Amino acid sequence: MIGELADSIARQVDTLAGTVSQAFMEPVIRVGVTGLARAGKTVFITSLVANLLNLGRMGGLAAQAQGRIEAAYLQPQPDDTVARFQFEAHLGALTGARPHWPTSTRAVSELRLSLRITPRGLLGGLSGARIVHIDIVDYPGEWLLDLGLMEKSYEAWSGEVLARLEGRDEAVDFLKEAGAVAGGEAFEEPLAEALATSFTGYLTAARDAGYYDCTPGRFLLPGALEGSPVLTFAPLPKAESAGRKSLWREMERRYEAYKAKVVTPFFRDHFSKIDRQVVLIDALGAIHKGPEALEDMRRAMSDILEAFKPGQNAFLKRLFLGRRVEKILFAATKADHLHHEQHAALTGIVEALVRGAADRASFAGAEVCAMSIAALRATEEAEMRHDGERLKLVRGQLLESGKQAAFYAGDLPSDPAKLLQPAREGAQRWLDQDYQIMSFAPAVLNLARGDGPPHIRLDRAAEFLIGDRL
């Protein structure tokens, strides 16, 4: 309790100091970027920064359209203990002579971009230009899902996980091993390690198969914690009687340590300081995998949204101390895999995916927006006749073979319920058609002076996130 009180006082002082400095000095906007595996976080940040440094393609950003952004430049990030987002290396991967997709997010990283802005109206002539700092914080979405553990006991978490794993082929080996042990037996480290390794194997296979409820998140992205006791536990069937030195009690202790020493510091040191949040969603990938994957994504989005209602979550209420996320953007990525006439349907599906959770949570007053984007456009649109019908498709270079190919994903329904309802009801496959997906490589770019990488609606995403502060 003393430690929590000290942390609370320190965070209140930090929040007050930030408020005062923003009122009298240079304002700072902290934008968090997250998303589940392969949603495109690294590409999003790289392209966003590149397009803010070279504003030729950012007409949807009002400050740019009005000619009020005088300059943009990168500065040293303010937090010396957080890794710098490797912008230059990632941009080189996307725009080099042999472009390729950069490596994915594996830990927290940060980048500061500063804009020199001319204020609108009379203020512009009286006060001159001002500086606005944009701190972009990149972190894995799997870590955000860990928030759901904070209010659950080890017993409740174990019961939920084991029930969810029933019927999943990826979990057969782990369930067999977990069912063969008795929680009341004496704790032995090799047994705990074997169970944790098997459980981590399941999580990895589940993520690769398209499941999104893969927590604890650090089991998939352990970093320096790999092999430590806080990552050496697993869900177990409830033990009828478990003594102080039993396997169950030690697993319970490590689960609580994970919450206290891994999850809490992440939310305290990073997430609780964010002003604007981007959640990237590979909705097309989930649709391609089938109804079960789409329903799993919907539940994951619901869990993520728990992080944005501090007024109703005891843990977050203690943590945030009046600070809240002001804007949340849910962005369906890879919109360049569809003809633009289908983008509205994709956006509608994303809105439907998050609507139920948004209505329940109310976001403590946050402004929410959903849109379809492509942070880096890798295709061009085309048309083709097939069986007397004109299909509107996209063309690009296939990632696996390097060959050029035209691709038609299938018509997304204008009514999202035609996908979400079968998913909620546990359908095994789509009844109307199979929705396809291809992996495209980034195209070779020849950028004109002043232009950033080509994109779809990245300027509108930036306007929603930071436009009001420019």
C-alpha cells in the first residue's frame, strides 16, 4: 500500500508538471500505436512519420492543406530508458531498391516528431510559429490484452483458459499434460518449466492459426524475461486441496507476480501516459480465416477496449488518476487489398466489431473513429471480365513468388451482420462465399521530392488523431 501511495503521488506530480508545461511551453501529444499480430504497426508508424516529414500526400491533414506546417523534424526521444523506434532502418526496408516488409513489433519503442505550426487567424500574426511535439509509442497488442488479467484470480483465469482451449487442435498436447498433473502435488521446477513450455507452444500455434486471445502476452514476446519465474506458469485444473508448497500455490504465486511485476509497470510507465490511441486491425485476415477467427477478434477487441474505461476498472482507476485517452482510432489495415468501392463495407465491419464493447464501456468520454487504411499502398486497382461479369480487383507483386498477380477478394457484404451473426453463432465456414487474401510485397517506389510513401487515408487518420492540436 505504501508503494502504491508513493507511485500515486509521483504520477500526480508528473501529470501536473505535464499540464503546466503544455500550458506555458511546447505542447506534447502522446500517440500510442498497437494492434494484434501482423496488423502492420511498424509499417503504420514508419509511413506516418515519413509522410509528416514529407507532406506532399497529406492533403487530408487540415494544417497541411492550409499551409500552416512550416517544418517537420525528428528529435531525440524524451525517455532515455525506452528503445528508439528504428524509423530510418524501417523506411529503408520499405523504400529501398529491393523493398521488403520490416520486422514486427517485439517491445515498447518511441519516437519524437516535432512540427513548427503557424496558428490560424489573428494569433498567427501576433504570436508567430509554435512547436508541437508528437511522441509516438509503439507496443505489442498482446501486452494490452493482459489488462484483462488484472481483476482475475489465478483460479478464475485457469478455468476460463482451459474451457476456451477445449476443441482447439493446437491445445491438444498442453491439455493432455495439464490434465495429467495434480495441483496439490509438491512443486518441482522441472514440471513447472515443462508445463510453461507446453503452454507457450500452444499460444504460439494459436496465434499462427489466427486466434487473438493469446495471453499472457509476454509468453509470446518475452524479451529479457525469458526463462524467469514470472513466465514459468500455466493454467491448471482446480486442486481440491493445495498446500503452501504445492504446484498449484506456486503457479498461483507466479501468476500474481506476473501481474504485479510485468503488467502493472507497463500500464503505469507507458499506457497511462497516452493521449491518443491507434488500434490496428487486420480484419481482412480474420475474415479470410473464417467465422471463428472473426468472433475471436471481436472478443479480443472487447478485451482491448477495457483499457479505455478507467472509471469502471478498479485497477485502472488507481492507475490513471484522472488522465484518460482522448481519442481512439480503430483502423482496418491492408485496405489496398480491396478495390476502393469495398472500403466502406470494410469500415462498417470494423465499426460493428467494436460497437458492442464501445456502447458498454462509453470510453470515459473518449472520441472514437473507425476507418479503412493502407499505411503503404502495395497494389494498384484494375478491372477484369470473368463469366460475363466485370470484376473490380487489385494488382501487385506476390510476396511468396515475386510474380505480378491480379486479385479479387470477394464482395464484402454491406451489412456487417451477415458476417458477425454467423461468427457469433459458431458457424464453421461462410455460407455465401469464401473470402480470399493474398500477401503482397511492397512495390518499388520512385518518390517525387516532398512526397512520402503512397497510402490510403493515412492523412485522414492523422487529422483525426492530432489535427485538433495543430
